[in-house]
Amino acid sequence: MTQLTADPASRGGTTAGAQALDAQADLATPALFAFGSGLPVFIWLGAQAPNAGWMSVAFVLFAIGWGGFYVLTRELHSDALQLRRRVAVQLAAGLLWAAAIATVCAFSYGAGPYQTPLMLACAVAALVCVVFAAPWLPSLLIVAPAAMAAPLIGLAAGGGRAAAMAWAAVATAVGVVTNRVLHRQFVQAAARERMLDETLRRLSVTRPGPGWAMTGVVGAEAPANDRSVA
């Protein structure tokens, strides 16, 4: 007997949440590059600051954060990673990035004339972190505020309160709009997969022998030599 069935492993389709986690994992490599590329800028600006002696401490903390982010993002590519652990890994990776940003912001606060350039660099890094967190809503709600907090406080404390609020509004808008657009796509993709799975299950038929053929109605069969007109 020949039978057409849907794959049980994919029954019901991939959920929107799982697709969001996959999208965030796909952003891990570009995020890792963006995270590491900020280090030369930090060193160049920090070396000229009056509190350059503290730069080594901030550099070590930043390097630890980058190394931890690298280890966590590498783990995301493991096929054996359970869902709960994957959620924890992706949240931890984002929070490590936010902690590294806060470290540079703390150093920037006493950097004298280089405070503003360093704070702006932190603001850019936080915006990239928001984009990394955007595909998955829990990450956006947890990681994005953590990444934005230190640059927002630093810019406001430096006298640019209006600029800080404008930057926060733009960063929030970027994160929310990106999340909503992607979420809509994920929901539609999950619905298409469920429809395909349901269609395959409805088309699952059993053919007793070569003398039988399917009629136009799904699941109905008639002898192949039946010449009657419905």
C-alpha cells in the first residue's frame, strides 16, 4: 500500500517564536563583528582621555564581555541545544553586550573632552544591540533597555538631555518597528506551514491496488474501469 503523509517532526509548522529565535541567532555573527569592531575606536579615543589609566580596566572588562559573547553565540549553532537553554543563551549574550557598553560609558564619564565622542560611540553600539535584540520580543524588552540605559544617562548627564531623549526615541522606534515587521512575517510563515501540513494530512490516502484511482474528491476512490458520469 502506498500512503502520502506529512512529516510528524514538522507537524503544525514552525512557530513564530522559534523563527524569531532563529533570526536572532542568524544575526549573531554580524553582531559579533560589530561588537569587536568597536574595540579599536574605544582604544583610540580612550588613549587620549585624561583618565587613560582606567582604560586598561575598561579594556579587560570589554574583552571579557566580547569573549563571553563569542562563546555564547557559538553555542547557538549547536543542534542539540534545548529551547530553554537557547533562550537563556540568547538573553545572556545580549546582556553581556549591554554590560560591555555600560563599562565603556562608565569610563567615558571621566574622559574630559573625549566624553562626548565616547558616549556617541556607546550610543551607536547600543543601537546595534537593539537591532540584534529586535527579532525576538522578550529579548527586545530585556536587552534593549539594558543596552540603552548607560548611553542615555551619560548623554543626559553631559548636558545633552534633548539629544539623549531624541536618540532614545529613535532607538526605541527602530527596535519596535523592526520587531513588528518581522513578527508579522513570522506569523504568516507559520500559518503557511500549518496550512501545508494540514493539506498533506488531508491528502494522505491508502491505495489498495492498481485497479483503483482517486476521484476529484479528496479521500474518495473508485474503480479505474468505472465509466459512469457523475
